[in-house]
Amino acid sequence: MIRLDATLSSTLDRDPPVPSFGSNWFAPVLNIFRDPPDSPLARIDDRIAALRTAADSRIPALPAATRLAKMLFDFRGPTPQTLRALEDLQARVPALARGFAGRLSAIQAAAYGEAFNWGKAVEVTAPLYRRNKVAAVAMSSLAVIEKMHLFGIDKSGVGASAGEALRRSQEHEAGFLERLADRSVSIAVVGNSPIEIGRGQGAAIDRHDLVVRFNNYSADPAFHVDYGGRADIWVRAAGHTGVWSRPGSKFSSIVFSGPDRRHHGFAPWDILDVVGSGGNPVFVPTPVYVDLAAELQYAPSAGLTFLYWLRRLRGAFQDANVSVYGFALIDQPPGGSRHYFERPRSVAHATSSHNWMAEAELFQRILQS
């Protein structure tokens, strides 16, 4: 059954301890940039287990430790177990490799920040700023950058912009959540599957009070008859790679997918761009993402993440004034994606970590429960 509680799952409390790196401290230094094995379509628990082994017993330990840290933070949240694991990983980085461990430190600082331990977050981040301010800003989360500005450590100007972005999101968040949870407000959630081609649902979609679209949806009038033309909420993946640039002022809200990107995102230029173009950024709560990923056991897509969140806010869709279009999931190719606006629409370019069959099963449960 779908977990509808808004708190972190009790499964998070069963996170096993991170093993030691062992005595071979020189191997991570010699092989610092070689990636550990990490299959993108492996189950989350299996990937974490493989990274634990790589970090402990094979070269290189530092890249494996960094990936492990990010996975623990993203998929477990800033729990006490995660914070202890990150502290252990940081403590075991060999002295000669400390200069290469900036990203590991940035992840640890972000986790402290999301856990509201800002003293520790600043303590961990300050050495990065002393070594290389530009690199430190690029590696830090939006929330950490703002705190470094408030503490007078970041004088780049990015910290002030980060503060404005955080204020904008916080001011907008309450009204956004209130409307999203209001069952009298009709919502059309429109995915990018070609499944709606030829069905003529565009007018019905546009009659809803709110229309939600995802990532690189097409605004081409040629598709309006089947997919409509309105877009009030844009749900987009984090980062710039592969996501089309759109003016933030075009939408009432822009939702960044994944765990709360204020803390879990790094090099937050995408958020700053949204705010700079008049947009209102919104972030998926980390507990929602953590619970969904734990249930799915794979990194969830932006579409499934939003539907899962909306289901928890509104209850069963049959009685919640929610209509879902453009979702099939079983029509997506392994390791890629298929969209209605591609020509040919059978092209699958992108490498994907999503397990579409697992998503399709959970999607049906969301619709029917």
C-alpha cells in the first residue's frame, strides 16, 4: 500500500553502518578520479550496498565514498543514521586526499543544513571557501551558500541571490500547497507520453483550474488538440542538462523534482535563473521523495514524484478533482524515454535511471487507491 503519512518511513532507522575503508590509505590517492561500478538501473538498496563495498575494499575509495554519501543523503534523508555515516566517511578520507574531497564535504554540509545544524554546516564548508571560493560555491547547496553569505564567508554576491531565492520560495510555498490540496480546484496532470495522440483531449485539459506539465513538454499549437496549451505549474528536473529554458514568469509555480533541491542540489544556477526571470520555485519535500524512492526502490521520475505528492495531499484521485493525461509508463523504452513531441516519437536518446515497469505498477496503485 502507498504510505500516506508525511513523516519519514521507519525503514530509515534501519540504515546499516558504513564499513571502514581499511588500512590501504594510498589507493584512493592514486586512483582518485576512477569511478566505482554503479549500475543506474540497480535497486537503490543494491546500489548503496555495492558502493559500501567499493568504498571499503577496492580502489578508489574516495569517488565511491562520495557517491555513497550522495545516495544516502538523497534516498535516506538527513536522518541521524545518515549524518553518522557521512561523518564516518569524511573521517576516513586519507590526509593526502583531503584536497580532492570537496564534494564529499559539500554533501555533508548540506545534510547538516537540512537537519538545521547550521553551525556544523558552516564549519564543514568554511575550509572549501578558503581553498577555492568559486569551486566552493559551485559545489554547495543553495541553503548553504546563503548561510555562508550571512556568516560573511561568501562575498561573491551569489549568497545574496541565494537568499532572495529562498525567500521567494518560502513566501510562495504556503499558498501553493494550500491550492494544491484544495479539492475544489480541478487539476489536470499532463505527462509527455504519446498515448494521447489522436484522442482530442486538449480542450478538456485546458478547462481545468490548474494544468501541470513536465520537463520538455511542447507548446507547439500542432499538439493543442490532443494535449492542450495551458501550463500553470511546470514540474522540471533539476539542473540545466536536457531541460529546455523557459521564462519563470510564464508559470504560477515551478516545481523542482527530486528531494528538496534547496538542500540536495548543487551549483544551483537553475533555481537562480528561475527567480531571476520572475518565477516562483517550489521544492518536493524530502520525506515525500524518500518514501516514494523506498517504495519504488528506484530513482522516481518527475511525473511519478508529483503524482505521489499530489495523492498524499488530496487523497484518492477518484474523489479529488484530479485528471491524469499523457501517462502510460509501460510505453517508455528501457534506459530512455519516449515523448509525444519527438520526431520520430520512437527515439530514445537519454540514459535514464528510471525503472518504467516498476513506475507503471505504482502509478496504477496511485490511481486506484
